[in-house]
Amino acid sequence: EKIQDASLDEKKVVFSFEFFPPKTEDGVDNLFERMDRMVAHNPTFCDITWGAGGSTADLTLDIANRMQNIICVESMMHLTCTNMPVEKIDHALDTIKSNGLQNVLALRGDPPHGQDKFVQTEGGFACALDLVKHIRGKYGDYFGITVAGYPEAHPDVIGSNGVASLEGYQSDLAYLKRKVDAGADLIITQLFYDTDIFLKFVNDCRQIGITCPIVPGIMPINNYKGFLRMTGFCKTKIPAEITAALEPIKDNEEAVKAYGIHLGTEMCKKILAHGIRTLHLYTLNMEKSALAILMNLGLIEESKIQRPLPWRRPTNVFRV
Ligand code: FAD
């Protein structure tokens, strides 16, 4: 079934888990074991990323199909335009269709390694809008289509001062509306750590007539260096209180994880308090933080978690 239907239920809070294709066969086996445990908590769907530049195409297809048919969870496959002539795009879509998947996250993709600007592949698409149009044109209503939204604007629009100009932000938003008007059913956002920015973004989307569900992408902080790398790459604003809380504990991995769970829980609480009913967790293929946040929110039961949760010991190592 298409995932937007579940995301539209305003009475129930639903959640989903994102994974990426591991580099080794052992990694893939581990991921499936983890997914199996995580799916026991009834996520609305799980999704698998498309490696940068199409580097994991076959593995992504394989994982997407196994998620849907072996793990038996509603699955969404990411698909990007980078290095993908239309035949390859159609091969990917035909493959998941013949395996019963009905959900795609249509993306432009980032430039391949070593390039700093996105270049359209010969016979391929220039942006996610083109991909959305193609999927609707060729496959009709078969697929539920999700697109990416950027609460702080896409990094291309963000200046050296770390923020987008009003003009850049507004043109990004207008372009997002074109993706929705072309047939996207759902928006998942880029990660953010300033919840007010996300809430303003939802409001701004509604103001310009975007009516589909907008799902916040939540990335629990698991590790200090990883957090800096990811927020640097995505040009994400880090609120001063988060920097202040992390600085003194940055070398204590357990404390950083505990803070990440605390912060993720508080962010989700605030988002839910504003009437948003869906949460998308960027798991980075790890289960503890995502599950701990959902448990803190009362969305999953501790009895179903198949491992002890040592990180839930009361801790005073961080201050907020
Ligand atoms: P687009 O929607 O095409 O937009 C890119 C930028 O170009 C925006 O600033 C937009 O405003 C501008 N733009 C494009 N066309 C026009 C136009 N005609 N007029 C005006 N402005 C235009 N990357 C991967 O490689 N694999 C993944 O699996 C993956 N998953 C992701 C999941 C989510 C939820 C998100 C938020 C991002 C993901 N990414 C992934 C990263 C994504 O590929 C990059 O952010 C990429 O740079 C942009 O992709 P997009 O689909 O948002 O592009």
C-alpha cells in the first residue's frame, strides 16, 4: 500500500525507519537482523537509501525487495538521477514494481565524489521534479511518490554565513510546490536540530498551498564527530544550547548517545505537540537511539525491545 495513506491518519502517531546499504555482506546480514527486530515495533514503513551517485543501485534494489517481501514491512526505495539514464531509472522502477513495492523517494541526488556541481547524465534527468513527472507519466498512480524538503533550504542555496537568503528560501519552497503539484504525495525533510525552523517550514509550505503530509526527518546524535560531519555537509544550523551541551561531553561516547536520545525525545515531543503525527527516524543503521526515543515517547513498548537498554540509567553527565 502507499505510505501516504497511513501518514494522513490524524489520530494516530506513526513512525518510520531509514536505513542505508552496508558495505559488506556481513553488514547486510546484520542489517536484516536489526530490521527484523525493529519492524517488531510496527513502523509504518522502512526505507533504504540510494548510494551517492548510484553506487549501490543493485544492492539498494535487493534490500528494498527483501524488506518488502521477507521482512514484510511496507518499503520505500530512494532513487536519484545521478548517473542514471532513463533506461536505468525504468529498470529500477520496473524491478520494484514487479516485487510489489509501491513507494519511491524521488531525488535528484548529490554530485558524484570529486565533483561539486550536479551534472545531468546524458539521457537522464536534471532534477527531482523531472523524475517525479517521469514516474507519474509512465507509471500513472501505481507509485506513492515522496520527495525531499529542506526546512533550512537546500545547501546549494545556503550562503557562507550559514543561512539562505529570503529569496533563496522562497524559491526553494516554490520549487518544492512544483514537485508536489507534479505528483508527489509526501515530503520527508532533511535533518534539522532547530525544531522551530521545521515548524516554520511546515507553516510556510501550507501558506503557499502545499497540503500533503510533511514528515520531519529526525537524526539522533550518536557520535560527536559524525554529528559535526553530517551537519557540516548538510549546512544544518546547530542551536547554541546543543553546542553547549555537547562540548563538555564530546569525548564520552555514552554521554553523547544519552544526550542524543534526550534531545531527540524533546524535539519529537515538541513536534507532536504542534499536531504533526508522523516521525521519520534516520537510524544510520543503528537501533538503540531510535528505539529509545520512541519508547520515551510512549510509541513502542519496552517489553518488545529485544535487548537491554543500559543507556537508560539515570545520568547527570549532560545538562540541558
Ligand atoms: P531537487 O529537488 O531537484 O532540488 C535540488 C536543488 O535545486 C534545490 O535547491 C532546488 O530548489 C533547486 N532546483 C532544482 N531544479 C530547479 C528548478 N527547475 N528551479 C528552481 N530550483 C531548482 N541522496 C542520495 O544520493 N541518496 C539518497 O538516498 C538520498 N536520500 C535523501 C533523503 C532525504 C529525505 C533527503 C532530504 C535527501 C536525500 N538525499 C539523498 C540527498 C539529496 O540527493 C541531495 O540533497 C540533493 O542535492 C538534492 O536532491 P533533491 O531531490 O532534493 O533535489
